[in-house]
Amino acid sequence: MDFELPINWSDYEDIAIKLYERFGNEMTESKIYRVRFTQLLDWVLEIESFVGKREGSSEGHLEMIQSNWVYEWRDNQE
């Protein structure tokens, strides 16, 4: 059984990795930047090891998650 450390709002890179694992290359850089924050928030809350609460989110957190997701996507294009 794999044990995953809990992920919270400031764990941008971990969240980005989870989102990339979920969507892979189907979500390109331009698509990631077009995701509505309300949708992104729901996807983050669906991550199994995520322990943050909806009330803990902020636009700043969501922007950082989005940009880290793009970096993760770019890293996997090589």
C-alpha cells in the first residue's frame, strides 16, 4: 500500500504533478491557461491526498497551481 503525504494549498508542484497525472498531454499549455478557476478549484479538491479546504483557496494559490501545471506539462514534452 502506497502512503502519500498530505498535499495542501501551498504544495503547488505536488498539485501540478497530480493534475498532470490525471490529464496528461490532453491538457496543453493553452488549455491549462484557459481553465476557469472554479473548475481548477474542483479538480484540486478531488485529488485523493489533498487535505486543504475550499475556504483555504485564493486566487494567488490557483494562479501558482496553474503555472506549475504548465511547467510540469512542458517538462514532459521533451
